[in-house]
Amino acid sequence: MKSVTIKEVKLHHTNVSLIAPFTTSFGTMQNKDVCLVEVIDESGLSGWGETATSNEPYYNEETTATTVYMLKEFLIPRLIHREIGHPGEVHGMLEFVRRNNLAKAAIETAIWDVFAKKNEQSIAELIGGEKKEIEVGKSIGIQKDPATLVEKVREYVDEGFRKIKVKIKPGADIDYIAAVRKEFPDIVLMADANSAYSLKDIEHLKQLDPYNLIMIEQPLAHDDIIDHARLQRELTTPICLDESIHSVEDTRKAIELGSCKIINIKIGRVGGLSESIRIHDLCKANDIAVWCGGMLETGVGRAHNIQMTTLSNFTIPGDTAPSSHYWEEDIVTPEIIMENGIIHVPTGFGIGYEIDEEKLRKVLVHRETIRTGESAHPIPS
Ligand SMILES: O=C(O)CCC(=O)c1ccccc1C(=O)O
Ligand SMILES: [Mg+2]
């Protein structure tokens, strides 16, 4: 395979606005700055990634500003002008920086894209993903009352979504889920708590068990896998971990402890596609189901999610809904659309979608080009 050497990196700083606010147990999101990372290879090919962050550190500890800082001060200086034989090497090259996974993933995914393009393959082909279509679910933010939620669910079920995920928090949980289940006895339904509960809530959370949820996502603390194991022993509903899993090592420990039966893989949260694949493979070997979560990404992040979801153990519909559910106008072309609850995996090289410069310009705040590995810090070589 042909290696890549990054000649320059363009950071496209954008501000994007969701078509509707999205509320979780940790807050409401509407506007966010997204940094699109374009790596340019010495042959002139571009690869794209994005910072799947929001402006506040409420989901995890990173923000868009911290990802940009890490990229400029540490990650780009480590990677630029170095021959990269395969994108699988990048995760290791960035291990000298602790955590900061969303920042790492922004450039690691861009390198997967440029490498795949250089070798005239889609990322899916490159990683051995065989699915030609992926099943799509819809993540619904917290609504003002159960009746409003039921009408939202109706809209999305009618549209064809294959899974409905409902955000919950104390005060907006059991009666919300009960109302949805009563109206839709057969849909594939789950709840996501984004760490809103503690072990004191065991009896309360047990009240979800009768509603046949395919899982409850991240009920307990963002940094816990011990209490989740205890909770899983008490619940019949499978627990899925999101925030608590940052690596294949975290995955191994969670499986060993029995902290979950399902893992939500987010490329950003685990520091890139290579680590995502390792987690996918370990889960497959241990009969742990996986699915691809979402971070309200633009088309770039969405495209990477689609490519990854072609792997065989992604057996549960993901959160990568079509662009029109998030943006008035996305920045990629063709538009990412859903038909009968599926997205057809594009066959083009790399991420399979093109960046539409005109659409990008509408959300652009400023652009900068980095051509050297200069840094105020010592960077390993
Ligand atoms: O539609 C999507 O992209 C999924 C949205 C979502 O659930 C989410 C969005 C932002 C931060 C965290 C989460 C989550 O999965 O917990
Ligand atoms: Mg989640």
C-alpha cells in the first residue's frame, strides 16, 4: 500500500447551528464550533476529519477550543512531514499525549480518509467492512412532557427509523418511557441517561425493566465501571456504556467486570478509528454487541461513522441519522439521506462524500494553514 506524508494541515473553523435544540441530562445544545481538519498529502490529496465536540465540557472533558489547542501544540507537530505507512500507526504515534481523544480522532480519521483515497479504496473496504447498507436509529432529546415525546416518536417511526433512543434524566424517565411503550408496543426502544443516576437509584431504575428496552445507556457516572457492574446484576435491561469507555483496555475491564452487555462505539471518544476497530473486535470475540453512537456531527463525522458501521459486529442500528435531521444544509455532497431506515454506504474512495466548498463557506469563521511542526513543547519523533 502507498504511504502518506502530511505536507500541510488546514483547520477550517466553523460555527454550525442545529435545526432544533437537543437536550440531554447534562444540558441543551444548539450552536457549536466545529473544527474541520483537512490533511493534505504531498501528492496533493486531502483527507477530512472533524472535532466531534461541543463548546462546553459537559459530555466529556474536551471542548472544541481544547481540541484545537491540542491539535496545534501537540498532535499536528507529531504527525506532519512524517511518513505514515498505514493509518493504524497514528494512534500509537499520539500516545505520548494522555487522553484528549476527540482531538486525536479528528486528525486520525482525516489520515484514514487521505490514505484510503491514495490507495483508491473506501475506508470500509480498507478495514474489511462488508455491509452495503446500515440501519439507522434516532436519538430524541428530552421533551417537555410524555405526550410531546410520544408525538416525536410517532414522527420518527413513520419516517422509518429502526431504533428509537430516548434521552432520560430524573424527573423525565419512567413515565416518559411508559407512555412511548404503551403507544408503540413493538418498536426497538432504548433510553440514554448520560450519567444522570447513582447507585442510590437502583430501585428507581428497576422500574424500567418491564418496558422491554433493548438497553439503558450510561445510567451511572461518566468515569465508572464498578457501580455499573453492580447495577447490571440487579437489572434485566442490558446496560450499554458510552462515556465510560475510552479504549480497548477500558472495554476489556468492563467486560471482565460485567459492567455492560453492549458498547456504544464513538470514534471520537476512543481516539480514532483504529481503537474503535480494536474495541469492535474484542466485543465480537466476547459476544458483546456494539453500535455506533453520534455526537451531532457534520457530514464529515457522519461519513466516518457510516464507513465504520460496515463492520460485522455493528448489529444494532446506530445514531447516525440523515443530515436533514440536524442541519438546514450539511457541508458534504451528496446529502446523507435515509431510505426505509437505512443509509446506503457510498462507494467512492475515502469517506465516500465530498466537501462542498460553497456550503462550507456559509458556516466558516476562519481558516488557517499549518505547514511546519513547530511547537513550544518537546515533541517525540
Ligand atoms: O444524533 C446523534 O448524533 C446522537 C446524539 C446523542 O445522543 C449525543 C449527542 C451529544 C453528546 C452525547 C450524545 C450521547 O450519545 O450520549
Ligand atoms: Mg450516550
